[in-house]
Amino acid sequence: MRIAVFSSQPYDRRFLDNAASDANAVEFVHFEAGLTRDSVVISQGCDAICCFVNDQVDREVLSALAGLGIRLVLLRCAGFNNVDLQAAAEFDIVVMRVPEYSPHAVAEHTVALTLCLIRQIHRAWSRVREGDFRLSGLLGFDIHEKTVGVIGTGRIGTCVVNIFRGFGCRVLACDKYPNPELVDAGVEYVEMPELLKQSRIVTLHCPLTIETTHLINRHTISLMQPGGIIVNTSRGGLIDTRSLIHGLKTQHVRGVALDVYEEEASLFFTDHSEQAIPDDVFARLLTFPNVLITGHQGFFTSEALTRIAETTVANAQSFRDGNWVAANVVRA
């Protein structure tokens, strides 16, 4: 079974090929190019494709895949908002994902970003490298006994809740489907306006849907207490970036930590160090000293990549053998 891997990085090759070496008749063919309407043709001769969060899996691409006889799209990620699931169903293409790889990886990155932002580690590191050891402008605050609002308590959000509780934080949660284990543990679920009002730190862990697009906007930011922190390691489209910039300019928002960005597809996972950032809004974000951004690396641990590769191979095998893992199939 030949699988075309789009947006393949060296670490993808390493982990996927290692997983395939233990598999029966699964071969990965790696391409650095992302999946687009122009590049889809290079998957000709393959039985399936494997793509990532920013690859383009729209109706036109799916139509082209169907024309090439490809009936399986393997997502080496949990998110699937980049896939036209209705079109996939119409073209009889099965879409499979990795629903859980390492929730701890993203959760720990979330807390790491939060602590670095609050204690201004990114600024302190730059200063010390320049021989500047002054502390002025680096004042932070304890997170112990602060209120943290967690929006979305799936696997990752639940890990985040437990970590912050370990720091002695009061945690408020918001989710359409409260986690019974968290409720039993004493975590208080509230509506989003109340969470924003009470929380010093707000962190996002919900999926990107029509309902959650720009969940954080000028109105919801205005509901936050002055001096609040916003952290997003989930999906970039959850935040209206222009509203976020307004909140930073007015100093209503104390700081922002992001691992995702709503227009990240043209930026992340590529090297722009020798050219101007083409996205003016993103470039504006970078000018704020109280904004900390990483390039969608929350998932990037050896444990997570191992699990992603193993699950991707297992998904391919289950499709080939006609014994699909139902929990991993994404439907419209």
C-alpha cells in the first residue's frame, strides 16, 4: 500500500518510516510540498494520501483524488477543519485521523507558554544574551490561587485543568459537554461570559467549528477583566486577530501566548527568516513585547510523533483490510 505524504518534514519521514518498517506492506512516499489543487497530481500511483493541519483538502482536491483512484485520506493530526467532509462523502473517500496522540504534549506546552509569558522569560533571555541583567520591566505575578478559565475540556483541556490545579489555581471550565470526572473533582463549569469575567488567565482548547470561529473577539475580550492573559494552543481561527491586537493596544489584555494563528498556513512549518513576513497582521502581533508565539509546536514531542505515526499506519492497515477503527473515521 503506497501512501503519498504531503508537507513531509524530516521528522515525519523518521517517525512514519519507523512505524511502517514494522507494518505489513505499507510504504510512505514523502513530498515536501503541501497538498493543494496544483500539487495533488503528484500522488498519482498511490493508494492513499497522508496530510497535515494546513494542507488543502477541499472539494476540488478531493475530486482530483477520486479521479486518481485514491479512496483514503489519512490525517496525521486530530483536527479536520481543513477537510470538506461533505465532498469526501460524495466522492466515496474515507477520512481517518489521529484523535488522540499525546494530550499531555499540548497541555504541557500550554502551561509552559503561560509561565514564560507571565514571568517574561522570552524577554529576560534576550536581555541576558545582550549582557543586560536589569529586572525592570520583567515583573510577573504568581499563578498560585489565581483563577484560570479553560474553554473546552476534552482530552487536552482536561490535562490543562489538572496541571493548573496542581499549581494551586482555581479553575473554571466551559464546555457544552462537561467532563463528569472534572465535575466530581470539584471543577466548576460556568457559561463563557462568567468565565471571562472571573479568569485572570483564559486558555482555549475547543475545536474550530462554525460556532467557535472567532470565539475570542472584541466583544468577548471586553468581558475579560483588565490585565487578563489569553493563551491559544488549539486552533488559530478561534481568535479574531484584529480584535486581539485592539485589546493589546488598549492594554485591556496584559499578554497573549499563541501556538496557532488563523492564517498560519502560509507561515508555519517553513523558514521565513531571510524575507519579510508576508502577513501584515501577524507582523503587527510580533511587535508587541507581551506577545509570545511559537509555530504550532505544541504536539512536537517524541512520544506524540510516535503515537501519530503508529496510529496513521494502523489506520491505513485497517482500511486496507476492511476493518476500520470507527473512532478514527471522520464523517460529515
